[in-house]
Amino acid sequence: MKRVLWAAAMLAILSVGCGDDSSAGGNDAGPGVDGAVDPDGGPGVDGTIDPDGTVDPDGGPNPLCVTGDGWCLSHDSRRFCVGGQWQEETCASGSGCVQGACVTAACSDECTLEEVDGARTCELFDMSSGTWVTPDPAGSLHDRARAYTQWLRRDGSMYGGVGNASYSDPPTYSNVTGLGGLGDSAIWTGTYLAAEALRLRETGAADARNNVIDLVETLHLWFNVTGQPGLLARFVAPSGGGHPVSLNDLDCADTRTHCNVSYDGQTYDYIGHISRDQYQGVMLGYALAYEALGAQDEATRALIRDDVVELMNELMTERTVPIAITYNGTDIPAFDVNMRFTVLDPAMMSNGQLQLTIDSNNPDDSTMTGFQEFIPDLQDVLSQMPLIGSMVPSIPRAGSGVMLASFFRVGMEVTEGIVGYENDHATLADYYANHSGVGGNVNDWLAIASQWSYNGDCGAKYYANNIVAEPMYNLARLETDATLRSTILNDVLHNRLWAEHQGTKNSFFYFMYAANYPNADGAIGPEGAAQLAGFPPPPRIKVAVDQRTAAQYLPHESGCTDQVDHSSAVDVAHRVVSDFIWQRHPWGLYDPGYANQTFPGVDYLAAYWFGRHHGFISDDTPSQCLVWR
């Protein structure tokens, strides 16, 4: 049972003898069952305040309340700590709340553009002039981000998950008929969480905090509805149909879709048969959300912590399982194999067996059923094959080396200094640094990661670059050991990833690299910002693109149809439109388009907030914010 559920049960038992200890009162002079501060000033059972940050009427001290801490409740109000006590205030006229402080002629968003709540509508307000203003997504990068958030939350997501909306009525785009791309919803929902977490850090916006909490709760469901520790679902919806629009990939007749699954008193349908790319967005979002949330959000941070620890425990577990392998076209009868760095998926097993098909010349194209692995060298598994195992060469997978090391660093981050997780943290740190069994430790994984290369193939598998870039961001910034950090930054990030992708005008990767590599060229961040400015306002329509005769994109790449020479790249403003353009190759010159299809804009939001967070983009509307009107 999850540790948070065990804690909840214990607190419920305690409540029988302690009476009512809600934030509104209670007179037992004992600790609060829900973690709130009691009227007598005693700390809550778990040492935290309520999830909403409330304290009891007598203003008793909270052990987690540190003078100077605070957060925005709305565009012009905040909760803050003075002398160990939480207080609330409305900012003075002409001032608003930014990053938990009242600031003159500035404010942060409290709602989503054009959102409606009863008689209220969310509109843009200028704090300096005291007037309502019209957003300018074409001229303002910040307003463009607000507009993409509006479209994504209104049409590009359902049940908390991100998808690609299609419409019946272009160019009006008011009637959504379906949501597609749900098989990849986990990676983009997690990446959207990363964007919202950085927005929360940069602005303190009340609605960013709400969105982060909602997205974490969604992904927590996706991590647990499968019933298998560490096994992530691609997308989850309530069972029974009746969805507002067609969910194109949620098909109960498909073997990867599991329907009428019971979890937490409800039934769900979910898309399974997970792939390792889906974990990358989720772990990126989880790490950044954990850092953005404060003590008042401990309930949400606990969800992140438990999901990450459960995943890491699965990856560290060494198990013996039956597996049938097709190796270079030869079928190997099922045999028992010792595996690690693996999450099992019993619902997808065949006769209780794992299935693996591998071409040793293209190991990243391996297909697997019944499990998902992050094994840096597949020789560890294939060498156990009967008769021919001893002849299997090393099959290094540099991407898996980055992913595995990154996951461990996130696991160590979310358990560091947390009461009750001391053993988890110590186990993770020891395995990471010292594991001497098969599979090795971080030194072995980085030696493999340092072999990373990209097989161009006319950009057919360019998405593999993003699958490495997202975990690389966490690994590069979280590693504290000087020797390991040097290997990560120099041997992997700079000498491999950047050497391959400089000049590709990939704003997302430019910001990630320039923010972490200490000797990065100072022009890289501004170039990424300039390219991002070419990203059009929403809706993100799959418009037709034809740059085949454009002088600036001559000559074309020999052997690749309708692509600019790979020593250059197409500007973002002219690029072929896709779901997340940073995972698509930057050389395409032609696409017929499809006016009914749109994409959610997570690519813009992620790049914009990464640029803002790392100082490559400035706020161009500092006095304006979205306010209920």
C-alpha cells in the first residue's frame, strides 16, 4: 500500500481519540489530525499545515512557517509568514502579488484567459494604468503563452491529459470533434506540467499553482490505475463512454487499451503498453513541480515523492522472469532471465512471459511486450540466452544511460531531508554511486551515455533527441558530484548532444543547453529566443508549408526529399507544423497540411517558460495579469 495511504489510515485512527481538529477550530488542545495547527498552537501530526495553507484562529506557530515565505492567493492578495505565523493581506492599490510579494505596478495571473466562472470572465488587467486591456498574442510573447494556455485547457486536454484537438469547422475552430495523440499524452502532459511549474516559480501565479496541483493529481492517477508499481498509463479516462468528444486512441478493442479497471472506488479505461519516452516528460514535470511547490503544498509533493520512490524501487529490484526473444530474426524459446532497471506490465504479457524482439544493429528499435526497461546495455539480458548468449556483443544504449542516471537524481532530490524517507534516500544514493552488480552504477551508465550519437536518417527518428534532452536537463542541473558533473556536462551534453544539434534552431534544446553548460556561447540563449518569437499565435493549425523554392533554404539535402541542407535549419516561423516541433526534425520544406487538425502548443509553452526561467526571455507585460472581472 502506498505510504500516503498508510499515513492517512493512521491519522484516521488518531482522529477517533482526538476529536475534530479542522482548521476552523477544535478544543482538545492536541495535535491536528489533518496536519493543521491547533488552536493551542501545537503542530499537526505530520508537521505540516493544511493543503490550502490555512492555520487555526489563534495564530499558533507553524514549524514550517519561515519569515519571508509567501504565495499569491489571487492577482492582488497573498498569504505570508511573519514571526512564525501565517497572515493574509490584500496588496495596496496599484500593487499586485508576484512570487508571493506585493509589488507596485505588477501582478500575476489568477485565472485562464476568457475562462468563465458564473457571471465572471477572466480578462487582462493593467495594474499600472488601472484599466482592462486587450491581449496581444501577436506582439507579446507572454500574451501568446496566455493564449496557448487558454486553447490547451479549453480544447486540447480532457480528464487532465493533453491531446491534439480536431475540428469540424475551420477556420472558426469552435466545434471540437475529437482528441487524438492520446498514446503520447503522458510525455506531453508531463512536459506541460514542467512549463506550469516554471511559470509558478517565475510569477507565483495563483492559477499556475492550481494547474500544477491538478496535473500532478492526474499523473498520480496514471501511475497508479495500472495496479502495477511504477507502471505508467499513457492516458486515462472514466469508464462508461459518454465523453464530450471522440477520444480517438481510447479503443477498448485494442489490446493496449484496458477498460473497466477499478481504482480508488471508480472504474477507468486506460491506454497501456507504455514506452520509455512517456516517462521522460512525466519525470521532467515531477521534478520541476516538486521544486516549485512549497510547504503548503506538501500533500501534492507527497504524491510526487511516492510515485518516484515506487518507480525507483522497481528499477532497483533484480528479478527472475521468463522471456521469449527474437534476436536478429531468430526465435529463442522462452527461458528465465535475471533483469533489473525494468517495470513489469503483467496485463500485456503473453502466457506470463515477456516478449523482446531486437536487431543488434538497431537496438533502439527493439520492441518489447509485458515490460518497459531502461537498461543501458542489453547484453546484460541477451547474454543469458541459451547456447548463443556468450556470443552476444555489448549493445550499449546511450539514451538509457542518461534516463537511468536522471531518474536516480530525481529520486534522491524528492527524498532528501524528508522524515520517513531516510532509508529510501540512502538506498538510492548508495545504488547510484556504488552498485557493483550486473548493470553497474552511475559511472558505468555515464560511460555508455558518453557514446551518444544521432543517426540522421533524413530526420526519421529525430524524436529520439528530445527523449534524451528532457532527462538530460534534470541530470545536468541536479548532479552535485564535481567529477560526475564534469562528465555529464562535457562528455555527454556538450561533446555529444550539442555538437550534433547546434545550428538546428531548436529553442527548447538551446535553452536547456545554455542554462546548464557553463561555457556556452552567450549568443545561444538569445538565438533561441529569437527563433521562438517566430512561433505563431494560437490556434496551432496544421497549415500547409511549402518552402521548396525559397532562396534562403537552398541548397537541399542530397538524398532527403524536400529538406534543406542539414548544415542549416528551417526557421521556426517557416517550419512544418507538428505536435511538439522540438521533437521533429528542423529541415522539412513541404507539408500539405490539414486545416481540421490543431496541436495544443505545449512546445511553445515549454520553450517560453524555460526561456523565462533561465533569463533568456524577459516579461514583456510586467504590469499586466489575468483577473476575474
